[in-house]
Amino acid sequence: MSLFQNSVLNKYLKGLEHEKVDQAYERFTNHFHNPTIQENIRNSKEEQYQGEFLIDLFVNVLGYTKNPTPNFNLTTELKNIKGSKKTDGAILSRGLNPLATALAVIELKGTNTTDLSKVETQAFGYKNNQPGCNYVITSNFEKLRFYIDNAVDFEEFNLFQLSKERFELLWLCLSSEYLLKDIPKKIKDESLTQEENVTKKLYKDYASFRNEIFDAIQKENPEYDKLTLFKKTQKLLDRFLFIFFAEDRLLLPPNSIRSIVNQWTDLRDKYDEYFPLYDRFKKYFGYMNTGHKGQQHDIFAYNGGLFAPDEVLDNIKINDDLLYKHTLNLSNYDFESEVSVNILGHIFEHSLNDIDEIQAEIQGVSTEQAKTKRKKDGVFYTPKYITKYIVDNTVGKLCEEKKTELDIHEAEYEKERKGRQKATLKKLTQKLEDYRKWLLQLTICDPACGSGAFLNQALEFLIAEHRYIDELQAKLFGDAMILSEVENAILENNLFGVDINEESVEIAKLSLWLRTAQKGRKLTALNHNIKCGNSLIDDPSVAADKAFHWQSEFPDIFTEKNKKAYHITTALHDSRTSQRMIDYKVRERRELGTNPLPNYTKLEPEEEVIITKEIIAVAEEKQLHIMSYNICGDHIHLLLVCEEDELATLVKHIKGRTARAHNSANGINPLVRERNEKSVSLWTQKYGSKEIKDDEQLRNTINYIQTNRQKHELPTIKGLQPLVSNPILNQTYDQAFAVEYKGGFDVVIGNPPYGAFVSKTEKKYYKINYKVTEYNYDTYNFFFEKSIDILKEEMYLGFITPNTFLVVENGTLLRKYLFQENTLIELFETFNVFPDAVVEPMNIIIKKLRPNSNDVFKVKLENRKTKNAAENKFSYDTLLNNEKLIFNYRESKEEGILFKKIESSSLQLLSVANVTTGIKPYQKGKGIPKQTTDVVKNKPFTSYHKDNDWYPLIRGTQVNRYLTKWDGEYIKYGPWLAEPRKPEIFFEPKLLIRRTDDNLMCTYDNQKFVAINSVHTIQSEKEDLKYLLALINSRLLNWYFRHQNFHMVDKPLAEVKVVFVERLPYKQTCKDKKKVLVKKVEVIIELNKVFYKNLSILLNLLNSKFSINKFSKKLQNWHELDFGEFLKELEKLRKKEAKNANKGFQPLALSEEAEWMQYFNEQKQKATELKAEIDKTDSEIDAMVYELYGLTDEEIQIVEEAMP
């Protein structure tokens, strides 16, 4: 949580004017350490003290000038740039200057707000509304938090207990002398640079140690295989890293490694007593495992498994010189001030890349494959702000729910103890004890844990939550806060992880140890919590020794179900008379005695079908085990296999769902909409359940159920028998009583691998064992399903994955599984999280609970430039009512309304036009005759020389709005092409539309262009092509297209698919308006031709004059440059051409420049006038299209603001 790197921070702390700091600290302690003032502050409400707090701390101690004093730099209630909300205070950069900007926003709460993290969202909302604001300060008058740029890291100061040392940091961060000069931001930036430099240097030394030791031990220990020795080399490094870390943090005697090396050198050189240096280290490793009491220092038995005896490490030989060199080199680092745990985390992450590469090399994989193996395995490392977001919104959400359930209110713990009843204090204490007990049994799992980033974040969160309990406990009794030692308990009870890579597992363990290690306390053994295996596959024939069976690997999390068979009967409401009804005269008393007879009507045949279908649906969704079923007019029979304690819940669910289906079909209201809401009763309140005790009873019961309709002499109903015979309602004994487990984790979090290679065997396994399989075998799909499967009901999943699963056509099954069988809570789209990834990531929070249509979920969208996040809310209807569950999660409410308005009032383009993709000229094995490798290589059917049978060929980049930029290429058209089309689609008038773009680029063609497959053609016998062209090229339809296909916008692989063109909104109009639009299209086409010709004349002249074959983008658009820019770009290109041709470069003479200037300016004026005419005509077309589709001024503004 620290903002700064220690070595950088210490440099600045040493530069403080200590006399000034001493004086400020005295002023500070006189006020904030005064017990009477502290008590008064605690008893003050937020509004009472916040103004004085700004004076007491920021003015009197930190040196600010508060409004309304002249030249003030501290103000209260600063209004947001947008909206009416105000922050409680702000530090300003330029006082009275109207252009004053907020450097820091201040958000204050009363001391009854113990957890300042609850204030983060509000405070950063204010920061994001103040351009140029770098700092956020939150306080409850007792504690103060200071943030720079984001909420990931912060410094927290306890003002009532602040030591002189901590005050120096407060002064450096918050005093006017430093903050107004932006010094804290400078320290943070230097810290990041220093961390990066240290990380690079340390990793270089670390990798050098590993690689040289590995090379050496292979030579000296030939009896062991390479892979074993490499893994042991890595374990040896892990041991040394822990010792270096422990030395500098005083968990071990300082400079232990250096002392061992020095002793070894002295014995060898001074006393001629030689033994291998590694023997000395092995001895020390043994001390770390069992403990040792020495004459000068004691070594505690930290153990944890890292230092346990290892047959290979205990017996190999290692070169003295290498150990000497590398151990001394690494011991030079300061693992206290210079190397943070975060730096070590980066080291571990980098290490995993190298480990994969080396292991791949050992196993004979090519060097190039080895370099990219980890990328092929789909592994990308997650930055802290992502892990924090996901942990806060899963573990944090569960914690908030539990505190609400336990009725824990911070304000109750702030009240003065004096005069409160003992029973009240005991009750408040019990709530905290209950909460801590619940925390310690919370289970959190990362199924692809890698180096442990998510597990470490969860650890940090849980430690903070226990500190929160300690703080409330201390406030309740007025004691000094005693911190509970919970780290080991958290590691033992709360954190679980799996990874397919053995080294990842070991590094994840080490990273957790480094964060929790304390002097004199054993390391927690993590072998039962962090395991190696293939999280997705439990079949050894597919995953070999990595096959992973979750239930047997985590027996404390999952327990086998004790299943029994029950014969369930339930009847229609009021169709049976119970003893209770007789005793209480239920019917006699009904409606004042006027309705004493049973009120029910037997089910109609169609109703029996509806109820049976719903039971099948419930059985599929809940994966129920039903061995027999029948429905008999006024009652149903079920042979249900389940555990005893889940029987009532399952029957209640079946009764509720079938009642709703029945009522809905009959138009009976109210229908169940909210959870726990009751519907109009269909079934009796009670139901019959008889446990089946033996095989004979089971057979008899099945026979009884199957023949029950005949017994009641009920007729055969068309369509019912196939449903009753459905295998889902007639499971075999083996199916119904197959081993099943209950339990699961409370939270599953992580960054599952994606883009990984999947073998044919694995694909076959996934297809059989996963319901989300749909022509898409990216592993993150299966991690979603597996993770929800191992999650308890009503618990949370938090992942970061590619955002593509929300929009790809072949992701429907996954979306249905995620959003129909589970509840989407929140999406958070972030950018540039993984530099090497080609897809944008999406953070997703899901609850394992079926949704209701009136549920609401949140979508947060990060701004690519500012990194600020905007938040929208969507109703679940918005999601469920969209085709294939694809919806535009980026749209505003107003955009959504406009889109639906256009969609509902228009036809689709496919109703009047045919859209076809262009031809594919070459592909081996295609065409008549089939093309050979030579044909594909030599491309004999395309040429820049025309013959009788050749036609002009147009490519996607040559198709522009109202313009083709043909380069003179031809194609010989016929069946010999790989994928030809019917000739008439090219040889008749048509529209051409570029395929590879995120905008609609369309033009008219009557020149018989043959379109390649980067171009689509549009033909119509029902509508004027030029009228369609006006619509397609308009800003409105471009907005519609970009809105509907938002996931393609600004993407390098954006594509205008045929289906996207076909569903563009087409609007009919009267002949007169159509005639005007067509005329304007003809004008703009002609203007574009002339404009492009004028541009080409100048470029052709440059080519002729200076032999420039390839022009830069700037020169291609020379009309947008002034002459100075044009000349600079021209000379740069001429110099480059001269260098490529090995010729000397001669700049243009002054007289030549003058001639070029005159010519350039003449041509530019022509081009500018033409461009103005084009833009004017374009705008006129847009205005007519807006009117045609009935847009208001406000709706036109939505389109204009959204378009680039």
C-alpha cells in the first residue's frame, strides 16, 4: 500500500528542514495529541468540525492559506466542473486566479466512519471532475489517507497517534511547501523509475545466477536428468531469495550469507581447511528447517516446506566460485529499502517466462517456440489495480454483506463506553467475534494462480479486514489497538490456488511467504492449499499427471453427497382435505361460510404439457436426478434422488416454477417477479415424501408412477407421453446415484489463460464435458464454467478476460450460461492492461444465482486517455432481450433510445438489396483446374497489363466514400480463380463497400470492377443504388453501424461483415426527395473524381521530377499542409530516396523553392475550394438523411458528438 520506494523516499526525507518540521510537529501534537481535543473530535459530527479541521491541520500545521484570505490556496466546498456536487475541500494551484485548478480534493467524514476505503469512490469521483488534479485526501479527523493519481496505493496516517517519523512523511506529502510544488508526484514518479531500474538489474543478476548454476550442476552431476536439475536450481534460488529477504528484514541475523562466505574463505585461506561452500549453505538450510541455537545468533525454524530435506539438493555438487560470486552479488541488494515485495513479484513473473523457455529447450522445443510458449499458454500478468478491483468487488462485497447481516455499524463502536450497559458491549463484542470467525472460514480460490498476484491481493485485503476488527474492538473499550496475528491463519484457511506450471506453484508459495514472514514464527505449509494441476481436465488420459480432480484435491472444501431416493407427490391446491383443514374448519370459514366446498379444477391436457415441460426445464437447469415422473389430472409423482437437507428446497422450487408457468399461460396474476415473492397457489402447501429404502421398493415405486395414469383411467394426451418418457425424467440408477459433491469456494478470482494452444484431444474432452463449447475452444471459456461449478451458491466470481466473449457470434452458449444461469453484477472495461495482448480486457463480477428480469447491473468504462471511469446502469431486460445476448455495453441511455428508434422505424437493407463478398483469386487446391503452389506464387491471373479477357480489379484500400482510387490492376476472370462469383454481380452497376474498416466506405461503380474479397458488392433491383449510397455514406448510418458493432471501433482487425451491411436501416421516401438525394450523390461523386485527380497531378509531378515511388501519408494529403510543411516532408523523402539509391543528396535551391511555392499554393487553392464543395454537399446529404429518419436536434447532436 506504500506510495513510495524506500530508497527514493529516504533521499527526500533527508532533505527536509528539520527545524521547521520540529516546529510544525509541536503545533501538530499540541492539538491532535491532546486527549481532551481528541475526545471532542470523536464526539463531533462531520458538519460540525470539517471547517475547523481544515484550519487546525492544513492552515495551522501545514501552512496553507484558506479562503477568503487573499491569495488563498485552500478552499471549502469546491464544485465539480460538471454537475452540482461539491468536494468538502480542495488545495488550489493559483488562489484567486479564475483559472485556478485543484491540485488536491479533500473529502471528510466523521470519526464514526472507521474504514476510509468506503470514501474512495466518492473522493475519486470529485478528482475525476477536476482536470489536472493529482491528489486525493480523505479523512475521518482521526485518520487521514493520501492518494496520488489512483486508489491502488496510499499512505494512511493516524493523526491521534502520529510519531515524529511518520509526521515527517506527512509533511513531505501534504505541507504547502511540497504539495504546491507537486513534489509528492515527483517522488512517486521517481519511485516507479527506481523500481523499474532495480527490477531490471536484480532480474539480470538473478537470471545470471540461475543460468550459470544450472549449466555448472549439469556438468558436475550427470547422474540426474536436465529437467530435474533445472527445477532444483530454481528451488535453490527460492531458498536464497527468502534468506536475503529475511536477513534485511531482521527475521534472520543480518548478513548471514556474507558471513558464511567470509568464514568459508578464512578457513580455506588462513587455516588451510577446505570443504565445499555448498556444504556450508546446506548446513544453514538445515538450520532454517529445524532451528539452531548458536553462540552469537539463533536461527528460527521457519520451515514451511521450502527448507525441508530434499534428496537431490542435499546430494548434488555445486561449483564454489559460482556460489561465491553470485551469493555475494545478490547480498549487495538491500531487501528492506531497495527491493520491495512488489519488485520480487515482478521478478517472479519475469522468471516464469524464462523458466518456460528453458524447460521447452530441454524438452526439444525450437527456440522461437520457446520464446513465445508462455504467450501461447495464454498467460498474461495482472497489474495491482486490476487485482485490487476484483478482490474488492468479490471478497469485499461478501464482507459487506456479512457485516450487514451481523448488523455491524461503525457508529456504535465510536460511542463513549461510559454509561453503556454491559449487555450492549457484550453484544457488540460478539458481533466482531462472529465476523472474525466468519472471515477465518472464508475460502478464496484462483484456479490459474500463476505467481500469486490475486492470492496476494486477497491476503492484503483480509489482513486489512482483521485490522478493521481490531480497530473497532479498541474503540469500543477505549484501549490501544492490539493487532491480531492472523497472517498464518489466513494462509491456512482462506487462500487456495491451482496452476498447471509447477514453478508457478512454488513461486506463488514463496511470494505469500515473503509477504507474511515474521520473526520467530514458522512459515505456513502451503502444499495443501496451492497445488499443481490442470484445473480444467480431470482425465489422466488427456492431461496425464496434471489431471486435477477438485473434489479429491480439496476434501475440506468439497464433501460427497449422501443421496437418497424419495417418492414425491403433490396435488392441486384445495384438491385434498388434510386433518388440519378439518380441525380448523378451513373451508367452512372461507368467505364467511359461503364457499365450503373444494375449489379446484382438474388440469386441462395442455396445462399438463406446460407443467411437464417446466419440470424438464427445472431438471436441466438444476441438474436434478429424477428416476420417474407422471402427471395425473390433479397431482404429480416424482421419484427424486437428492440429499435429505436439500429435498424441501428442490420441491419448493419445482412447485414455484410450475405454478408460475401455469399461471403465465392462463394469464393469472400476480406472476412471480421478485425473489421470494409468492405466486397464486397452484399446489397444496404440503407435499408427500416417502424415502425409498431398498431395491424392491425402488422398482415398485417406479412401476407405480409409470402406471398411475392408467390406474386413474386418464386418457392419453397428445404430446405428453414423449415428455414423460424424456431421459431427463427417467434416469437410470447409475445416473441418479453417481458420486456428487457439495460445497465449494466462497470466491473464485483470477486472470484465466486465453489464446492458448488446445490439442485435438483436449477439444474432444471440452466438447463432452463443458456446456459452453461452441466452435470456440479458447480456455478462458472453460475457466468460466469450471470456476462457477466449484463456487458455492450465491457466491462471487471475479475474472479479467478478453472482452470478445461479450460480442462474438460463437459465444452465445457462454453468454447464456453466464447471464441466464448466473447473475451479472458488474463489467469494467479497461485498456492497455497487457501490453502484448491483442485483445482488450474486461473485468467481470458474477454471482452464482439465477437472475430476475428486473435486476440491474453496472458497466464501468475506462477513458483511454484520462483513465477515469464512467459508470452506467443497465436493466437485465436490456441484456436478456438482445439477440444472442449481445448488447452494446458502452451505450448511454440516450444512445440506446435513438438506436431503437431508428431500428424500429426502418427496414433492413437486405429487404431491398443483395450483399456479396468479392472474389478470392488464389488458394492452393481451389479453382478449375485446381491451383498449384506455382500458380499461387506466380499469380498469373492478375496483372497491370490489360488483355481482351481481363477486367479491372479493385481492392479494399482503393474503395473510399464516393470514390475509387484504382491503381490499374486487372484480373483474368473465370473458373480458374480460387473463389469466383457470378459475373453479373460485377458487370452490372453496383455499389462497392470496403470490408476492412470500422467505418462505412462506399462508392458507386458502373466500370465493371471485379471486387476482391476485401470488398463487398451491393446490387438492387428494387431501389436506386445512388439513393442507397447516400444512406450508407451518411453520418447517421455510420453512427448506427459503429454503435451496433461497437466492439470493432478503433480495432486494427475491424471488419464490415456482410451481415453488418445487410442489417443497416433502410428508409423509403417519396420520389421527389429521392431525386434530390440522388442528384447530390452524383454531384459529390463528380467532385471527388476531380479532387482526387488534382491531388494525383501534383504527386505524379513529384514522382516524375524526383523519382519518388512511395509517398508518406502527409504528402498524399498535401492539400492539408502549408508550404513549409510540404517542403520539409518532400526534402525528408528525397533524402531517404537518395540514401536508398546510394546517391548524394542535393537540397532544392532557393529559386526552385520559390517556383514550387507558387505552384503549390495555386494547386492548394484549387484543392481547398473543391474540398469545401465536397464537404458542403456531404453536409446537405447528412441533413436530408437526418430528416428522413426523423431525428430531432438533440438526437442529431448525439450522432455528431459520437462520430470522429
